[in-house]
Amino acid sequence: MTRPRTIFITGATDGLGRALAHRLAADGATLILHGRDQGRLDRTAEEIQDAHGTARPRTVLADLADLAQVRALAADVRAATDRLEVFVSNAGIGGGEPDGRTRRTSADGHELRFAVNYLAGFLLTLELLPLLRASAPARIVNVASIGQEAIDFDDLMLEHGYSGMRAYCQSKLAQIASGFELAARVPAAEVTVNSLHPATYMPTKMVLREIGHHIDSIEDGVAATYRLVTDPALAGTTGRFFDRTRQAEAHRQAYDPHARAELWQRSLKLLDHPGIA
């Protein structure tokens, strides 16, 4: 009997993360769900248990705008399981409401969208990588966006010319570029690292609050993300960006080895982290 895969999903209490958790639970996956509200986490875990007749998913709580909580989150995941086959880095905030259009900072003083959409996931990846490698073959799936903008290394925290959408697009490019860089540093036989734009303007909280309408469905986004998590045909595929289910080109800066190395080193310095062995 094949052991169910253990899958950790951030931002699992609504939108794409919650729907993906339901889809994976239907397969019998062992789930660890992250959120920042324990009540919503409990409700999501109970709904999944009731809907699919599976074991109640484990839950882990953290505000990704606080790096101390992110480190504690990684420790909680490591304490919860001795294997981790998949990490879906899904949690994030959009370019406008409900998280505001003006520049805000995280608990650590970093620009909020860079902190939540990129730095938190990067830190979780570094902290969970030994467990993922020990569980090989494993996968990291970064839920990014087709909306990308070149990173300004002279103003990484966007103290000048700020807009919420510019910050969002830079944070998503950082997510993709660091994924490419990690894929170049870790053998695909151990851990694959891929990023995707799951769908366009799904009816999530951030889209409906800011845009007021949707284009694609949550199910479209789930199908694309689920494929990267589960498809055996992608077992050796790493360092790629997908637009839904189609391999696509990310912003050209993501393919610049100098820009990627600069982002990697600057990120390690911001996190005071030694990197990967």
C-alpha cells in the first residue's frame, strides 16, 4: 500500500488554497493547512473531514507578515510530520483592497507585499527544504501570477513611486525568480520547484474587493495547481513557469543569472539566514 503524500498548503482557509485542499483530500492526501485565523482554520479542517471522510487535516497558525511567526510556522510543520512531499506556497495579498493601496510595512519593517508574497514563502522554503529533500521525490509549487514587474534593486522596498500593483507584480517576480534559482541549486530527483499563474481574476476575496468581477473560476485555478502537485508526467520538471497548464515565459529578469543571484543574496541578508547546504 502506497503511503498518502503529506502536503502543506499556505493560505488554506479560503479561495484557491481551500479549494485545492478539498481536491487533494478527496485523493486521500495527508494535509497540513496554514492560516492566520484559528477559527477559520478549524472550520476548514472540519469541513474537509466531513466532506471527504478523511482524517482531520492538521492546522498551523501564523501571520506571514511577521518573520518570527514564519520561523515558528516552519518549526510547527517539522514537528507535525516526519515526511513532506509537497509544499504549496499559496498565501499572498493582492495589489489593492482588502490590504490597501498605500505603502505599508511588515512587522519587520519590510514593504508588506514583498514580505508576505515573497519573503515569507522564501523563508519557509529554506526552513522546510531539508525535510522535503529527505522525503524525495518532493515538489515545491509557488502560486505566482502572470502579473510581473522587474525588481528595482536600488529600491527593493519601494520607498519611491509606490503603487500596490507595482509592489504585487515585483513580489510575484521575486517568487518566480527565486524558484528558478532554487531549482538550479537542488537536484530535480530530490525536489522540483515550479511556479504558476493558476488563473486570471478568480472570484477570491482580494479580486472581488478590488476588481469587482471575476474572469476564470476557482476550479480553473485548482485544476492548474493540482496538476503541478500531482501529475506523474511532471516528476522531473523543475525551474519552470506555467500560465495555467501551459508552460510559459516569465518576465525576462527571472532568467538573468546576475539578477537571480542578487535577489538570493539580498533575501538571505534580509532574513539573516545562511542559505542551503
